[in-house]
Amino acid sequence: MHTLGRFIGIGTMAAAAFTLVACGSDDKASSTPSATTSAAKVTAQAQGAPSVSKGRECTAADIGVSGDFGTAPKITLPDNCDPPKQLITKDLIAGTGPGAAAGQQLTMNYALITWSNGQKKDSSFDRGTPFQLTLGGGQVIPGWDQGLVGVQQGARRLLIVPPDLGYGASGRSGIAPNETLVFVTDAVSVGK
């Protein structure tokens, strides 16, 4: 009988503890964890935390670009795929002549939008002044030094630059850390 009393006593205490835990509290303190969790999620997203995968990486064919060589392009990003993890290049308009190699002078027009929000961040088209660089000279992000190899004069080339070939974990003024960059470039001239 003494043992049965212990089991009943332990059972009663366990049921009471369970009831207290399951019921929670109605005071404002109980809403703090969910508010804190929501704030943490927003902060993580703002710091470039990965979003939920859409199941496949985007390709150049998923990016919409309109406009002719020499005019500011309109760039449309898809919402049904993830940003690619590798550098992607695609000539949208073919050029002529020899392809650019490391050490050559290039004069390029470009428009840049960021993958995370589709916002235009820079455009030489808008400024009316093309950008000059020595290909492979480290004057630009690695995505340009690699992605413009072989570009021909008169070509319009799409570059989708993953973070490690762009501004990386540090980002840049106006560009979030770990941002994928989308450029549409026009090769105004490919020098010697």
C-alpha cells in the first residue's frame, strides 16, 4: 500500500507539472520570445542569411534582358529559382573581331542590379560615360576579370557573379554582404 501511495503521489505531481508547462502564462512576457524570434529572423535576412531554396539554380536563360547594344538594358530577375553559385556568362548580342584576353584594354558600358532585391545599383549608361579597364589587372571584381575573357567588340554580355567573385562577405556601400550581382555589359571597344 505504501508503494501504491508513492506512485499516486508521483503521478499527481507529474500531472500538475505537465499542466503548468502546457498552460503557459497570459502575461506579456510570454510574447517576448516570439517577438524576439521574429526580430532575429528579420535581422538574419538583412545580414544576407540564405532564404528558402526554390529547388534549382537559375541559368542565364532565366534572366530577362531587353534593349539594344548601346542603350540602358532592362533586367528582369526570376522568382522561381535560386541565384547561381558559379559565374555565368552569356553573350546576348554577338560582337565581332578577336576576343578579349588578359592585359587588353576594354571600354565597357554596364548596368548592375542586385539579386536579393532586383534594384539597380550602378549604371555607366545612366552616367553617359563608359568604364575603362585592363582585363585581368585586378582593377575590377574577379567576376569581371574572369567573365569578360573572350568578349568581342560590339557584344552585349550578361554576367551573373556569385558573392565570392563579387564583393564577398564584406559587401560594399549600397551592396549587402554575400550578394549575387547581375551585370549587363556592352563591349564598346576591345583594345590591344
